[in-house]
Amino acid sequence: MTEPNPAYHLDIADVDESAPADPRNGAHPRRWIGVQFECCHVYARVYRNAAGTAYEGHCPRCAAALRIAIGPNGTPERFFRAAR
């Protein structure tokens, strides 16, 4: 596996954890952001990692790695464009 491209690194603010639980099983929904991968012109959801420190994923076509750190001074935006 290749190292993530530094051009795909962006600090964002975390989302509010007080989202309502799923009434069927009491679980909170899995956090995600929407990313338009410019490399292959495709959209995908990118999910937060288990540690809760970043959103990590890959382009669904070319597998370009994406890691977006969650930081205190980030942005509240939920949709992004990733370009090389």
C-alpha cells in the first residue's frame, strides 16, 4: 500500500456526538463526510476511523488514499473535493 498523498490532507472539526441514536438498536450513526474524488470524477463517503482521529478512505476507482485529520480548529463542512 502506498503512503497517503499529502495533497489529500485537511484538518476538519469533528461533528456533534449528540446525534440521536438509532431506535432499532440504540447505536449512534457512523460518522462520514462526502468526498468528490477529482482523480476519477467519482463521489464516495469517507468514514471516521476507529480511534476518532481522522476520516480515512480511498478513491473507489483508483484507490488513491485519503486521510483527513479531525482537529479543534477545523471546518464544520461535510462535503469536500479531493484533487492531486
